[in-house]
Amino acid sequence: MVAMLKGPIKLICSGCGKEQDYDRDIDDDIPNCVKTIVSQCPECNGGDFGSEIWLDVVGREIDWETGKPFQT
Ligand SMILES: [Zn+2]
């Protein structure tokens, strides 16, 4: 059984550590298992697109292709 997460995704900036909530309903491409996205805020990335790291509720990195944790 896959736990269906409710509530917003937490966005964390890898540069300054600033956190904000992100409404998961905005983006259907993000798998439901994703709880946290580590990226960079506009102040830290200088306007370039920052790479995102998707993490699930226990901190495993989620593969963008499969929507499942990477096998380690
Ligand atoms: Zn930042």
C-alpha cells in the first residue's frame, strides 16, 4: 500500500536553506510520494533554472523518470 501524502510539498533552497510550502495540486507531474523538493530560490540561483532534487517522506531521492526511489 502506497501512502497518499496530503498537504503541501516543502520547498527547501539548497543555497540559503529558506523553506516554503508548494501546493502539490499545481503540478500533476510531481509524484504523490514526493514530500520535499530541494532546489534554489530566485535569490540564490541568479535567475537560472535550478536543478531540483525530489525527496520522499523518509528522505530518499525520487527518480524523475519512474517516480520511485532510486535503487541503491
Ligand atoms: Zn536561497
